[in-house]
Amino acid sequence: MKPPPLPMRLSGKLFAACGLWMFLLGVYFILLRPALLPEDPRFMGTTIETLRAAAPGLEGWLGHVFNVMGGFMVAAGTMTILVAWRFLVRRAPGTLLALAIAGASGVALMSATNFLLHSDFRWLLLVPVLLWLAGLVCYMREDAAATSAAAK
């Protein structure tokens, strides 16, 4: 017989929300994101028309790039939800390190890059970083509380 499921803590809920966000962002990149946003040529100091004339296949190629990127976002989001749902509640060794690396290389790098590019979405893309950091802090506090309770 299976043991009853452990309740999801706040850290798990925060990471599950981040995972859902990544999943949905990936779906957006696959299905809806145009190859070039208005901010892209603005950053490069040109126009979409000039880019189309200079590199006629650019938008088609970027469509493929964003499909791949979106697929990786869907995969990372799915795995983050699984970790939040199954591994965080069990306090599996290595979970904190894995989530810290995933957050730094995923949401934090994406947000930092969008600030570097002066993206129109930079402030919106800071939200998942803050949620991820809050999840890490909650996880550490929950771990400290569990360790303290076990010591008593």
C-alpha cells in the first residue's frame, strides 16, 4: 500500500507556479510568438523591412529557433512542476542545488538578458525570478524548521 501523499508546502507551490509559467511561455513561443518583435529591430537600430530585405530567410529561421526554445521551456516547466510536486515534499537530497542552478540558468539569465536588451517585457520577466527566489528562501526555511523539529 502506498503511503499517503505529503502536503505541498509554500516552496512547492511557488516552484509549481514557476513551472506552469515556463510551460505556458514555451507554448507561447511555439504557437504565438512572432519571429521579430517590434523591440528587436529597435535594439539593432534598424527596421523590420530592412532586416527582411537584408536577410529574407531570417524570420523563417527564427521561427524554427523559437520552436526549439519553446520546446525546451515546455520541458523545463514540466520537470519543475514534477520536482515541486514530488521531490520538494520529500526533501530529496540535491533538490535545493538543482533548483538554484535551474533558476539561475533559466529564469534569471532570461530576465537579465531582457534588461540588457531593454526589452519591453523586462519588468514582467522579473516576476518569475522573484518567485523563484522566494521559493528557494521558503525551501531553506522549511528545511531549517524540519531539521529543528527533528532535533527536539
